[in-house]
Amino acid sequence: MTAPRSTKQRDVISRVLEIAEGPLAVADILARTQSDVPGVGLATVYRTLKLLCDQGSVHPVTLDGETRYEASGRGHHHHFSCTACGRVFTLHACPVSIPSGTVYQGGFVVEAHEITLYGRCPACAATG
Ligand SMILES: [Zn+2]
Ligand SMILES: [Zn+2]
């Protein structure tokens, strides 16, 4: 017995996001899914992303006004956006030393932080 088509699409999209270098735009998810599931459409990708988000295994990330998606459970990380090729990478390094619970003047209690780094990815840095 073969798996229903929708299950295969869901599995492929989950895997595309799991092995991705960082959060992916929907157009990238579509292109990468199509290499495994030829003919898959944008509506299916959107529907599947919504399902995976509802399940909590994937979540949206908004970067520079664009919604991207990434697999959940990656731990504390930041995003590196390449200004040359536009790709976004996950970086497990954390440049911020502000422990949760730090209190700033006026009584602002820090719980988390979010940072996007901009620069050149290894491939773009190598081509100068
Ligand atoms: Zn690049
Ligand atoms: Zn951090």
C-alpha cells in the first residue's frame, strides 16, 4: 500500500525544511519540493505549511518583511542574511550576552532577544 499523495507531500516539505540552511521563502520551498514531487503546486505548499505550523513542527519567520518558514526545535539560534545572494542561514553562534532575567533601568525585564546578522555567506565571500 502506498502512502496517500498528501502524506508524501507533507513528508517532503518537512524534510526540505529540516535540511535547509536556514528559513526558506515559499518560492524556495516550492522549488525544492518540486525536485522530489514534480507538479506540486503553490496552493498545496501553502496548505501543507499551514498544517505543519498548526502541528508545531514548523513556524513562520518574518525577515525584511518577507515570511519564511523554518523547522521548529533548532534551539537558540540567529539568522544570517546574505546581502549578495539573498539567502538566509541559521547560525548557532550567539553574539549577545544578555542573560534572560536581566533588568534594565526602569524595570524592563529581558526574556529573549532576536537578532538578524547581515553580510556575505561563505560562497559570496569567496567570490569577493
Ligand atoms: Zn550569499
Ligand atoms: Zn542569541
